[in-house]
Amino acid sequence: MSETAAMLEANAAYVADFSEGNKPMPPARGVAAVVCMDARIHPSEMLGLTLGDAHVIRNAGGRVSDDAIRSLIISSTLLGTKEFIVVHHTDCGMVTFSNDDLRSILAERRGSDASDIDFLPFGDLAQSVRDDIATIRACEHLDQSIPVRGFIYDVDTGALHEVN
């Protein structure tokens, strides 16, 4: 059985017991979080969230990319979020390559030219969090009164450490 087929079976069991379809669209706790897509991170458990509590925006590295900014604008402007958090993590794959490394791999394996893509890798974990906070704060389309905090999640202990 494929993994997708197994997930569809799990979804059928989930549907059988699902009773939370009455949640309002705006997140109950008024928070939007940008978090890495790493499979070792369970944002809801890590942050003590339940269904409907927060917007969780996930991507490689938990980077505040153009698409993350788009989501934060929608989240805060139309759906009332009042706090933003950025969460990167230890042992992140984004520190293991450069843009040029990945572009070379794509050219070699797929014959594709990815010279126009910034994959947003980084070498300094804490600085990447600071950079992403600065990107949020620099966005003219976001309410500058919204607090923004950044954290590093330790994949070995589960602890969050604030980056200042």
C-alpha cells in the first residue's frame, strides 16, 4: 500500500470521529506562526495549540519568504491575527547547502536552470531568525504594531529558545 493510500485510510477514521467543523475562520488565539516544514516538528504540540487556535505557515527553513509574507498579510489584515512568531530549529537541512549548490544539483539531475530562485539557505541559525523578523518588520503592508518574536526549536529536547 502506498503512503498516500494509508493516509486516506487514516482520514476515513478521522472523519468518523470529526466533531470540530464549527470553528470560526479567524484563529482563536490571534497568532500566526511561520515554522519549518521539518517532519520532526509538530507545531500544534510544540506550541500548545488545538484546532482553530492559530495560523501555521510552513516551508523549508521556516523562512519568511514572499509567500509567507502574503499569508501574514492575509492573516493579520483579514483574519485578525495580532501576534507573529518565527520558528527555526536545530539540525536544519537549510544550513547544509548554498543556492549555488542546489542550482548545480538541479542542472545536473534535471537539466533545469534555477538561477532565478533564492532557496533561502542560511549559515547562522540565530541570524536567520533575526533576518526573518526584520523582513516582517520591514513589510509596509503589515501593521507595525504587531509584535514579532523569533525562536529556535531544539529537535532533541523539544524546547523553544527565544532569539533576541
